[in-house]
Amino acid sequence: MALIWRLAGRRCLRTSLSPAPLIIRLARNGSTAQQEMDRFWQKNQQLNRPMSPHLTIYRWSLPMAMSVMHRGTGAALSSGVSLVALAALVLPGDYAHYLELVRNLQLGPGLIGALKFTIAFPLAYHTWNGVRHLTWDTGRALRISQVESSGYLVLALTLATCLGLTMYTVGDERNNSGGRDADLTVSK
């Protein structure tokens, strides 16, 4: 029995995994994607089939918009974390070096606040909306009115969290302020 399995395994290993047979079959058909799409629409028009409605027929509601935003902030967070991790692996220097570069740009407080808010928003929104989803997983707050009101609560908590994180300033270790420091300038 072992000999049969060994021979079968060798035969499987010898087979070509080349996509050439598939490409040859596709080339024989000779149709492009545009031709296939045109054929599809012509057939549907000849059979008088209705076109399926898409997002354009729906009136946007708060839960719908929040669902789209939850997915978007999740994608933004995972992309951001991946890019920061990749940058940490590839770029020379350490975190303190790049923080010093940003400080040397001498950006105004309005721009720094806007950047902080932009960075804090996806994290705060995704976190609070995740808590909302966890509440739904327990079977609570699933009526339409509760879904609407919890959506407004998530937006209010997100805004409060973002503003709090935007206003928070980390002190500079070199001037020994021991905590909160209003300006981000580096003392020499």
C-alpha cells in the first residue's frame, strides 16, 4: 500500500503546474472582457430583464453611513499600522530621530491640532463603534430607535475623545517640565 501511495505522490509531483493549458483554452475563445460584457447586456435587453437596483435607490441613513465609515476606519487603521511597522523596519534611525524632524518643521499649533485630530479620529470612531457592535452582539439596543440614538452617542463620544486627544500635549523630557507642556519647541 505504501508503494502505491509513493508512486502516486511521485506522479503528482511530476505534473506541471503551468497555467499554459488554461491560457491556450482562453485564447481559443478569442473574446475580450468588453465583448463578454456587451454580450451579457444584449442578452438581458432581449429578454427584457430588469436591471437590479444599486445604492442609488436607497436614502442614506445614519446607520448605513456609520457602517461604511466603520469599515473605512478599520481599513485606515490597519493600513496605518502596517505602514508604520514597515517604516520602522526599513527606514534608518529611531522614533526620536523622526520626532525631532517633525519638531524642526515648526508647524503651527493649528496644523498640529488638525493632524492630531486626523490621526485620533479613526482610532476613536472605530473603538466606540466597536463597543456599539459588541453591545448589539449581546442582543441589546437592536430596535431602530436605539440604533439611531446609539449612533449619535458614538459620534458624540468620538468627537469628545478626538478633542481630548488633540488638546493633550506631551511635555518635552529635556526641559524637565514633568508632564504637560503647552508648546512643542525643543530647548537647546
